[in-house]
Amino acid sequence: MNSGLPVLFLILAAMCIGGMIRMMSLRRILKRDHPSVFARVSGSNVQMANDISFSRFLLSGAYTNSVGPVLRKKLDAMRVFVFAYLLAFAAAIVGLITT
């Protein structure tokens, strides 16, 4: 097994935990400061549907005209973080396949 893969998986685990904490924080801020946007994004009572809707909202960049500049910067940073996580995850999968 490639010696770099365990390190990559540890990084992915830390990124996953940090990302979930940050995502919960952003949802709380969005709910508190922009309740109409939050209601539009999470209209379902099913948690999984809410998570998918919020992820779609975040990755599409639909928030740019709906929120203030401070929250927009935080959402932009989270969007970059999600893409970085997906890139690291893809690298881990490729590493597993090629070893």
C-alpha cells in the first residue's frame, strides 16, 4: 500500500469534520440573518433533502445576490473548501485504484 494514502485519509477525515462544523455554522448564520433565503433553501422537513438542497445552493453560487457581503465571503470560502475536499477525495480514490 502507498505510504502517502494513510496521511491523505487522515487529512480527508479532518477536512470532513471541519467542513461539517463549518457547514452547520453557516446554516445557523443563514437561518438567523436571512430567514427567507434559508426557508427557500431548506423547505423540506427531511434532513437529507435539506442537506442536498443546501449543498446545491452552495455549489451553484445562488447565494451571491441573496446575502450580505460578509456571509457571501464565508459561503465562497466554504464553496472552495468543498471543491478542495472533492479533489482530495478523488486523489485518494485514484491512489487506491492504482496501488
